[in-house]
Amino acid sequence: MSVKLEAPAALCRIQQNWLAANERRILNWLCQRMPGWVTPDRLTATGMIGAGMTFAGYVASNADAAWLLVAILGYLVQWFGDSMDGSLARYRRIERPSYGYFIDHSCDGLATLLILAGIGLSPFVSMDVALIALAGYLLLSIHAFLSARVLGEFKLSYLSAGPTELRIMLIGLTVMMMMLGAGPGFFGTWSGFDLFVGGVGSILILLFVGQTCVTGRRLARIDGEKLNRRT
């Protein structure tokens, strides 16, 4: 017995981060000059290599903080692969909506795990704090995927910030790690880096709670209107 897969409905991509317009111009410029042998799948793999580099750089910083340069380079490679794969597919009009959506966001989840696990295994941030940030990011991802299913809207930014702004913030954090070193910290057992990463994770969790309430009220109103039309 064969199973027929239906094509998913087109999603409305909502991207309102600060750098969206400038980033789009850069990506379009790169798409126009990308050689034919570069494919979206190869770019997705490149993004995963970048995430692996970032993981390795953070872990190796236990031996020497200079390895953090590898982590920074990994962020740049990961941005290039992750941002370009879908852009190139749309530019060449070779999109595979179901396959691309599934693979891209599955890789995003794995890349986020690698990056935050690397941060937690570094001498600068404790693993429990890194896991708070990971939980916040994944909760917001769950919200985005659920909203895509029930509203047809795929939100790519919150508080005017998206993945690119988050990478820039993490690169800045990594530079500060190189400049200041691990040190004993100024807040008991938690360092300033712990407080920063934990604070960002807490904000992401609060955003998830807030967005869930907003979307829940919106869906209740929509479903209520549909119910009234039937009665």
C-alpha cells in the first residue's frame, strides 16, 4: 500500500530582525556569484561543519584560550551555510519545501546543541547554565514550528533579533572570554559569563511563555469566530 504525501501549505515567513534587510542584500549578492557545483545540500553540510568547529573550539579552550578563534571562525562558517542553503534554493528556483524544511530545521536543532554543549564544556560557562540557554532556544523553536502548523506563519525573529543577531552576540561573548579569561568570577560560583548566558536563556524562556499566551488568545478568537459561523 502506497502512502500519498500532500504538499505542505506555503508558509508566511516573518522576519523582522535588525539586520534582515542588509543580510538579504549580502545573501542575494552571494547567490548571484555562487558556482554551479555549490548546492543547497552542500551548504547545509557546511553549516554543520561550522557548528562542529565552534564546538571543538570551545572544548579545546580548556587547553588554551587561543582555540576560541576556531569557535569564532565556526560561527562564520555556520552562518554562511545555514543562511545560504535556503537562499540559494529560492534564487535558483529549486526549492523542495518538505525536504528543505525538515532537513534545515533538524540541522538547526543539532547545530544549536553542538554550540551550547561546547560552551558548557568550556572553562567559561557551566553546563547547567548552558542547558538553560539550550532549553530556551528549543522552546522558541517549538513555538515557531507550532505556529507554522496552526497559523501558517513561520516567525524567524523575536524582539527584533534573529539567528544572525544571536551569532553576533555569541561572537562578542567569545571575544570577551579571550580577553578576560575564565577567572574565579565575581558572583560566587557563577561567573559573569554564566550570568550572561543564563540571562539570555531565561529571556528566551519568558518569550516562549509570552508568545504562547498571545498565540493561544489569537487561536481562541479565530476558533470562536468559526464556531459562531457554524451555529
